Amino acid sequence: MIYLAIRYLLERRKQTIFTLLGVFLGALAYVAVTGFFTGFQTFMIQQLVNNSAQIHIEARQDYLTEHQLDEAFYNQEFRYVFWRSPPSGVHGYLGIQNPQSWYERLKADPRVEAFAPLLTAPALFTLAKVSVSANLVGCDPKQQGKVTSIANYMIEGEFSDIGAGGNRIILGDELMKRLGAGIDQTLLVAVKTGLPVPFKVVGRFRTGNRGSDTQAYGALNDVQKLNGTPNQVNEIGVRLSDYTQAAAIATNWSRIAPERTESWDQQNASILSVIRLQTILRWTMTMTVIIVAGFGIYNILNMTVTQKRQDIAILRSMGYDTYDVVVLFFSQGIIIGICGGLLGLVCGYFLCLYLQTIPFSGGSSYDPQAHLQISLSPGIYVQALFLSLFSSSFASILPALAASRFTPIQIIRSGA
């Protein structure tokens, strides 16, 4: 039956080629589009997971509600208080209340890979007559390098240089450009209403995110001293051995301490919703192509059944039963699906290799993600081949069943 199926396909070569082309383009589109979107989503998630802490433990500050201060001002009569101008602003703590208990808890948790205490303070950076306001982040450079990938974005100097001596600072590329500063220059840094303190620039980094590139990093002790808050931290960044558990762990930790605890996916819920939307669009696009290819297979096999009615009558007269006729025409769809699918997989693989060579960020030597990230996961190719076989088999089953219902006497009476 396989021989007859191949012979029928070769007799109508143009239709067979166009049908094969439909399956080929469907498999090619699935591999290329899925590889592109999956690679892009993986890149985005890696950026979210590695560029920042996977769990943020921050000093809690909540917005005031209209009647939150009623009892504090009016004691027992607070039920009948009506504000002409309701209280507004935030209330809470400037720092984590008991950081030592967090340190002990994190050290004892086997799920925690590393953690780094931080003190972030708004500061004014001055060089000559140029002044720029930006955030100054105090950290332990060794621990911060374990929690985030900030050290990988250094253009000049090493991230660990801020811990090599007192009053050393690393600037983001955008902040350095605004100040017109350079390596080994000395800046004046002031926080709150304190006096400016000189800091030596020992490095520069660029992440590609303008918000991050307008920050500066210094040693935790130096920033605490500058801020006038010794031993105070307002955030603890945590890295886990399994980042997919971050949301569940953060939710549990939020119940045992007053600090606000959020995971990387909770803080970036809007970005993850866009990624989910991209996944839906990807499936819609690829399934549309597969369905179109399936209709092409259905049309050519349906026409073949109509044109081969006389051959069907001869086969049935020779003793071929219904099952044999079904296998004959069903095999044609399977052959088209396998050949078109495999050809699409091979061309799709080489297309993905080419797409990986396309730069999307200028191809800078200091940028580790200078080219498109295309996924070459074997699962994508298995799915593409499965969809090609599914569409071709589903599209060929109806013509095959229609051909099996013909009997020799019916074909003769119809004038075939």
C-alpha cells in the first residue's frame, strides 16, 4: 500500500509539491517563531532573575488611610472623626527592624544560596559645578556579586574594588556621563542635609537599563557612615537555589516578620503578563499555519479520491477490503506530513542558527547579550514534527474514510 500511496502522490506532482510546501512552511514557522519567542522569554526571565535579587526583604512603608490616625489623635471618640483634609503620605520604618534575626534565618535556610544587605539612600553627586541626584547603594561587594550579576556589567574596574579601601564608589554609565566624571576622579557625595564627603571613582558599569545605570554603588560601611545610620539596612537581597520557588517562599516569610517581602515575579507581574501574551500569540500564529497546511492536504487527497474512483473499484474487485483502502489514502497524508515536517525542521534549525548571529544591541564587547537569543531546545523540534503529523493525519482521515465507503457496484453505476 505504501508503494501505491507514493505512486499516487508522484502522479500529481504539482499538487503534491504545493501540499508538501504547506507542511514544510508550517514546521519551519513553528521552529523559527517558537525558538525566537522562547529564547527571548528565557533572556527576559534571566535578566529579571539575575540582574536583581530573587527575593527582596524591605523595610515596610505603607500609605496612610483616611481614618488610620483617628484613634491616635482623639482616643475613644475616633469613631466620629471627619477630616476636612485627610492624612496622607506613608508610615513605617526607615530600615529593617532586626536585620540580625534575618541573617540568622537566611543562613539556616537550605533553600537560600546567598544574601546581601543593602542600604539605599538618595544622594547628591557633585563634580566641579555639576551636581546630579541619584541613588547611592551601599552593599557588601562579595555578597552582592553572589546575589546579582552586577559584576558582569563592569566596563572599567572591578566591582570588588569598592571594598578595597574607604570611600570608594562605582558609577553607572549614565550617571558618569551626566557628571562628566572619569576613573580615579574624586566626587563630593552628600545625603540628606549632611556635609559632602569625597569619594573616589574606581569603576563604571552598564546594564542597558537607564534606571539602573543612573545609580552608584559603594561599600556598605561607607554608605552607613555617610548616611549617619550605622548598622542600618533597608533591604536584604536573597538568591535561591531554585528561583521558581521565590513567590511561595516570599509569601511564607511575609507572615513571620513586619518587613515587606516580595519575589522577583511578584515585582515584575506586568512583564510576565506580557510574556504570557506573547506565548498565546505564538501559538495562534503557528497553529494558523498548521491548519492552513492541513486544509491543503485535505483538498489534494479529496481530489485524489474523486479522480481515483476507478482505481478504487479495481482494488476492491481484486480483494482489497475497506481497511486497505483507508490505509492507502491515509498513508499519503502521513508521507506528506513526515517529509514536509522533517524538511521544515532541518531548514528551521539552520534559520535559527542564522538568527543567533544577528546583533540587537550594537554588538559591544562588554555586552554579554549582544545577539538574538534563539532557543534550540529539542522539545521545540519534537513538537513541530508532532504537529505536522497530527495535521496531516487528521486532514487525510476524512478522504480516506470517504474512499473506503465506495463499492465497485456504486462506482460502476456512477459512470466512473
